Amino acid sequence: MPVSSGKIELWRRIALLLGIIVGVALYFYIAPAMVSVTAIDWQKEQADELDSGTGFISQEKRRLNNLSLPAYIQEKTGGQVTPVDSDRWLEFFQQVRLASYGDYESLAFGNRVSEEDRDPFWKPSRPVAVFFKPGEIPIAEWGLVAEDGKTAYINTSAGGQSLYLQLSYQDYRTGISISKPYRTAPSWLYHPYRYIGIGLLVCGLLLYLFLPRRQKQPDDITYSTGSMLAGDLVAVILLLPFFGLPFLVNGGTVQALTGMWPFTLIMWGLAFFCIILLYYNAWYASWRLELTPEALHLITFRGVRKCRFDQMAAVDLVMLRNPGWFRKLMLATAFLSMLGGRTSTQPAGSALLVSTAAYGGLEIRESSGSKPLYVWFSNQNGGIIINNFNRVPAAIKAAGVQFNDRPQEIEGFTMFM
């Protein structure tokens, strides 16, 4: 007796879908916040007050340049400088200062400088920021408030010399990609799960490709594997931009939900239709008909539907067209595109295809009055898409079932019938 089969086709597409959804979300995920630490040479900072680059020096800059160094530091920091224990943090100060001044390769913090600053073609002329996660250093103890744009200053002493660092809190959850800073943390800090996301994408694709398929027999009545793969490819090509674009526009995974969420909602609504398409592709990939002397069996991963020949009231040849409202909508859309000044013929061509598309099928009605069984055997161009389909009408006629081979036109969508 025929049994339900083809569940592996569903799992194959679930693996692909999860690989895309989780992988893309992790790929675009960015750290919620970073603390940039920059070495400060107050003597150079004060001297640079007279170096405007334009030849014009304001009175305020002249005033700052004429202050004593302690007064200048007091003015620039607002007196908010937190001293830290040199025995505990002197090595930290020294390593940050070396990295901040451009010695990247031989240091513990050399890989914490932004990739833009490490570019040898754009060697920075000023000390650069060194990035840390907020939990890696005691920012609250050092007086830094965990709010975007807040700054704090710390200092320690080494050999009778005071060393200063500036801390700046950067909250990446507050803005979209357009407003994020140019020099962000290096990728391994800024995108901590990027390689995991790529790995999940690859795993999902490999599972989709290499999970074992049911071995088809020469006389199987099934849809061709090539058409199912083509449907999956279309679904993935549409799913990737619809699902991934909100992350790209908003700047990250969390930002897609906290930033321009109406845009995210619209795009993910479109992505949901791609998920439905993958589901129906799985159903069609698992679909097959088995013929026995007494019945026709429709087998999918959802189960087996048995249609006994002696319980068939009639079998009609039908031609399915898209619903009238849908055809009119497509024509109206094409017309509006033309009124909008578009010179491309693509909208008109798409509307014409939708209006003329017709799918051939069999409508099998049972005497019990249950929902008819539809078997769609041709595409919109009239090509047969079910292997060995000729066995089906031959078996129905041989069983003495009334068979109407004059096509009747009906309206609807194949996936819902």
C-alpha cells in the first residue's frame, strides 16, 4: 500500500531557509556599543590650536594657546579627569598609546584599531582610536556614562610623566547606517558573528544539495527535478534581497527592528511570500502519483490521498487562468507605469503573460462530493511538466470513468487548488 513519503524534500528546504534567515541575520549583526580609547598629547593639542590650515586663527584659539598647560587641560576636559592606579593600568596605557600612534603590528592592541586607520595609503596624522567592548574595561569606574557620544578622560603617571587617554562611548543602536561613524571598530569586534553567519549559509546550502533524495523510477509520475530546482532558485533570489535589505539599510540586525521598522515590515512581508513559495516547491518535489488497478494515489509529504476509480463521478480536462481581478490589476499596473513615463516594455509584457497564462489540468470529482482533486500537468506555455503523465488518463479511461476531454476554463491559482 502506498505510504506518505518525500518529507526529506521539506527538510531540505527548511535547512536552506534557516541557513539564509539565521545566517544573514548573524552576518549583519553589529555589536550594540563600543568604547574608543585615544591617547592624548596635550602639549601637541595646545600647539595645534595655532595650526588652522586656512591661515585664520580665531581669538578663542589664541586664548587657548596662551594658557598654561595645566589650565589648558582643565579647559579642554572640564576638570573631569579620573586618575587610575598605575600599578594596575600602566601597561594598558602604554599599549593603547603605542597603538594609537600607529605601531600596530607588534602590539597587544594593534588589531583593535579601525581598518581604515590601518590602511597604509591613508596614514593618519593624529592619534587614532583603539576599540574595546564596554565590558572589557571599567568604564563606570572611570567616569564614562554609557550613552552615545559621551566622553571621559583618565590619566596615570609613569616616570614622573602624566599619561592621558580619552574615552568615547559609541552606541550603535541609536542610528542607521547613514549616520554611523566612518571609522568603526575592526570587523571582528564590529561584526562579531559574521563568520558564523557565513558558515550557517554554507551549511544550509550543503544540506539542501546533499540530503539524500528519493530514487526515482523510470515510470514514476512526478514533476521533473529541474523545474523544482528552478522554483527554489527563484525563491532564494527573491528572498535574499527582501529579507536582507532592511539589515543593510538600517545598519544591522537589531537596528532593523529599532530603526526604520515600517520599511522592515514591508520587506519582510514580501519575503514571507518567498517562504511560501519554498513550501509549495517542497510539496511539488515530494508529489507523485501511483496507479493501482483499483485506485489513483496522490502521495506527498503531507500524506496519501486515495481516489478509487469506482468512486469517481467524472474527470474533466480543465484550463486554469489567473483570476479576473488579478489580470485587471496587472494591466492597470502596466498602464500606470506607462503614464508615469517609463519607457521599458517589461510591465506591459508581464501583464500580457499574466492575462494569457493558462495551465492544463485534470479535475477529478468524486461521488462523495468531497473537494475535487486537481492534477496540473502543463505550464502556461502548454508544455507537459509531469513525467509519464499519459499513464493517468489512460488508467482512468480503462477503469470506465467518465472522461470529458473538452477543456473547460476555470479561474484561480494552482497552489491553492
